[in-house]
Amino acid sequence: MENDDLVRLGVACPDSTAVIYCEANFGDIDGKTANGLVRHSDKYRVLSVIDSEKTGLDAGDVLDDAPNGIPICANLADAIAVAGKVPEFFIFGIAPTSGLLSTSERRVVLDAMERGMNVVSGLHEFLGDDPDLAAAAAAHGVTILDVRRPRGKKDLRTFSGRIAAVTCPRIAVLGTDCAIGKRTTATILVRQLKERGIKAVLVGTGQTSLIQGAAYGVALDATPSQFCAGEMEATVVEAFEREHPDVIIIEGQGALSHPAYLTSGFILRGSQPQGVILQHAPARRKRCDFPDMRMPTPAREINLIETFSDTHVIGLTINHEHMTGAEVTAAITLYELQLGIPTTDALTRSPDRLVDMVVRAFPELEPLPEPNRDMISASL
């Protein structure tokens, strides 16, 4: 099929155009889906972001103080005018705690479909199950993709023990809270490993990585708990058998210590990583969305992870929210002294530090220098 035919069926291609809706949330915690897509997408060419509170700004400037040419628009009509055409996909880029669509947001989704746009949603509420939204999609010849929708129950996998056949290192990027940058760090790490000549595969575990185009993934928080460990295991096994990677990086969810989220436990049980990279926000005092719940220290989270699972935390990565550059540097120095493990910030420090962190723990991953490879080939 040609790309145009696929788009008409609601299937995204690498150059499919998209606008991301993130009203009043872009750059904030609940805008994490939009934030992630602006930073990285293998599946969509993002034309603009909708957030009337930041109209006229550059999305890259808002996120990382580095312009990327993606404008922030006031509404869908403005986004279409700026693009000069109707984008092929409307992506709902907000991840509210409720996981539900508000009345005003519902009107925007209907407007997008009336304009001929396919809708992509990572909400817990499946928009395709809503009779009115489904009828609108059919009337306008567009599709609704609910990325969190799990496979049919008869197709869900339970844990089998097949993870033992995965012989390459598996590294999970976990955190001390939700919405703390685990996926961003995992994405940067995979990209940098590949640049170093190490074949790495990312296994996504949430809606944003699936929308970004992760080839292997499962929305764990929408999977019945009986099947979470099995779906995690099966996805890692699939990535190993099909890609034959040097290393598999698993995106984390929530935090093992967080009483509201159980997904970290399923990730540790299902993927059984030999190593963990822990993401922490030093300036975050309370867990997001839980103002009465104090953040754990990295030392406490590391102890919990290593007690709960047969693994080792090989490094700490920092989310620099509300921190100056000097404060990040001080935190890196402090944690390395306190914890005795490499520490870095994936966004403000060289990404090579992430790779060095992994190679330090798994030295067999370091590619041989070219002369050594030639010598080996000559001796065979």
C-alpha cells in the first residue's frame, strides 16, 4: 500500500503529519505525552502543539531551551492555518490522572474528526467505544486509535519462564515517582548506544512510547494484573528473538515504592533485568498528584528495588526540574559520593555518560576497536 492509503486507514507512516493537543499542560507533568512526542517520534512528523497559554512560543524552547521549529498554537483552527493544510492525525497529548476526556476536550476531538483528522489517544477511556465519537469517525471516514487498548483476553499471555532464554543484558529504567523522565532517559540511552555501535532495542511500557513508535511495547497499566508479568515477558522475548540485540532497554512506569502504581513490580518480575538505572528529581519534594506523600530518597528506592528483585542499580539519572546548572552539578557529585554509582542528567550532560554507565556495568557490550576486529577476522 502507498502511504496515502495507509493514512486513510488510520495507520501512521514515518512522515505522517500530526498536531498535538495539550491545552494548558504543555511542558508540565500532565503534558508528558505531548512533551515526549515533541522530543522524539519515529511515527509522526509533529507540525504544531495546541496550548493557548503558550501561544506563539517554540515547543523546543519551552521544553529544553532549544528551539526546534514546532510552533505552539492557540487552537486547532490556528494549527491548521499555520500548517497550511489539515494534518493527518490529531494526537491527544494530555495524560490526566483520571485518564478521562473532559467535555471541552470532547468537542475538540469531534472538531478534529469533522475536519478529516484521524485521532490518536492514550487515555484510559477508549474513545472508540464511545457511540457518538465512533459514529463521528465513521461519518467522516477517519479512525480512532486507542493505544492503551490491550489485546483480547484470549490472546493475553501469562508468565512462562521463557525470559530465561533471553541471553543479552536487560536494563530497566525505573524511577522514584511517576512522570519523572524515565521514558526520555530510556529513549536517549537507546539512541546513544546505537551510535556507539551497540545494538539496543527499546521495550515501551506506556502510552507515550507506543505513540512515539516503539516497535515493541505493552501498555501495562491497561492490562489485567493477572497478565502483566506475562505480557512484559512475552514482549521482551519477542524483541530478543526478532532483533537479536546486544542489549534490551525497558521503559519503567511509576515507582516501586509508590502505593498508587504497581507496574514497576510487573516490569521487574516479567523482564527480570540484570541492571536498573534509577531516575530521580532532587528538587521534587512531594510525589506529583499526591501532595501529602513525600518523595523517597534514591538510597531508599535502590534498597527496595534490590530487595524486591534479583538485580542491581547500575546508575542514577537526574530530572533537573526546578534546578540550576550548578545545582545539577552539585547533585551529581553528592549522589556519586553517597551511592557509589555513576550519576548524570540525560538532557543537560553528554549522553555518552549514559552509555559509559551501561558499559561500566556490562563491559561485554563495548564494541571491539576496528583494528582488533580486523585481527580477529584474519585469524578465523
